[in-house]
Amino acid sequence: KIEQGKDSDIQHKIAEVMKNPIKSTYEFKDGLLYKLMIMREGCNTKKKLIYLPSSLINDLLQVYHSDPLSGHFGVQRTYLKIKNKYWWPNMKQSITQSIQSCLPCQQYNISRSKKPGRLQPIPPPEGPFQLIGMDYCGPFKQTPRGNRYVLCLTDYFTRWVVAAAVPDCSAQTTAEALFNEYICKYGVPAVILSDQGTHFHNQLMEAMSKLIGYNHTYSTTYHPQSNGMIERFNATFVPQIAKLENKENNNWDEFLLPVVFAYNTGTHSTTQYSPFQLLYGREP
């Protein structure tokens, strides 16, 4: 109400509505101006949408696009969410301009087109757990629990990381860790990206992908950077483990979950949010 009272365009429209409320496509009720809109074809019922003052547009777009609960979706999805509650002149145009200038979205959407002589980049996913990268860290010094490797899985949308300490990097161990530590907790991803190591590229993993229903894609030998996101995480992650493996009792695997938690709750340079925020929509 306060911001509508400061908006000259809205105040002018309120004056028009008060003169001829019957023929107006607006309604002034309880101190608020609403836009009356037919939301669906074939339906004559008009819905009341709050006429949003220009001073609040940027704040609203922040909530509906950039907020962790909104996930930085595209113009159409953002527009459809907003249009059910609010209206302002040239609304879709301003939504489009705002999203086109969104830095995290620019970073997600770069290099979509194929460049001559370059590897075709992987299209960014539209939601959590649609595309995950999978890789191994290690070998490390064996712990009292018998672990020497870490299987790392990174969600390409939220940057959420899952890491499991394992004794080896065999196909059997990989399949069990992927199923128990990821699929049973987060569901079946649409695509899993890994290198062509024998622990990933084998009959057992191929059978598992067909049985459970995901697509297993492999980075090429000459272009391993196509799985660069998880490799960048590993470059950050490995030094932390290296600091722990030389300590007394060599129990680095006991510190694995806290290290991963620290990563998941830190702000990511690309998204400007922590993976935890993007996944759960709140601070830890």
C-alpha cells in the first residue's frame, strides 16, 4: 500500500477507476489497486493481480528468479510464476531484461553453441540432480577402516557434492557407492558424466544404468575437461584430505563428511549461492 501510494502512475490509475469502476480493467479494494486478468482461454473469470509499483520490481524479480527457492530459471518459467500474483506494464519485457543481465545465468549459459575445432560443451541442466559428474580422488594412505579412495559426485545445477570413502575403485565398489550414497538418497539422475576409466566404463556400470534408468556419458580421452566441474572440485578437495592423511592414526575418512559439508555450505563463485542454499532453499 505504501509503495503504491508513492507511485504516480498507480495513483493516476486509481483516480480513473474511481470515476468509472464498472468498465475498468482494474479494481481498487482495501487500499490496493489490482489488475483484472483472464488467466486461461475459454474462462471468463478474471483474477485480481496486485499492480506492482515500479519501486518493488527489482526486489520481486530477485525473489522469483535469483532466490535459492527460485533456482535461476529462465524467462518463461519466471514469468509464469509471477503472472499468477502480480502485474505491471511491460512485465515480460522487464523480466526478460533482468534475467538476461543475471550474472549467474550468464555463467550457466555460456558456450552453448559449438565452436569450430572445439569440443561441444554439455548443456546446463534445468534443475537439481539432472546431470551429475562422477570421479575418483586417490589413492590416499589407507585408513584403519580400510579406505584409500573417495568417490565424488557433483550436481551440475546446484554444485552439491556427495563424497564416499571407499577401499578401492573397482567396478563393484563404484556401483555400490553410487547406488547407496547417491541414488537411494537423491533419486535417479538423468545423466551421469564420468571419464572412461575401467571403474566407470565396464559391463556392470552399463547394466546398472539400463536397469535403473539413467544415461551414462563419458568424457573423451583427449577432452577430459568436459567433466571439468568435478575436476575443479577435486582440485579444491584433495589438498584438504592431504592435510589430514598424515595425522596420527591416519583417520582422514572420519573428516571426509565435515570437509564436504564445509564445501557445500560455502558460497560458490559461479552461482553466488552455496549448494546447500540452492538445494534446500535455506541457510544451514
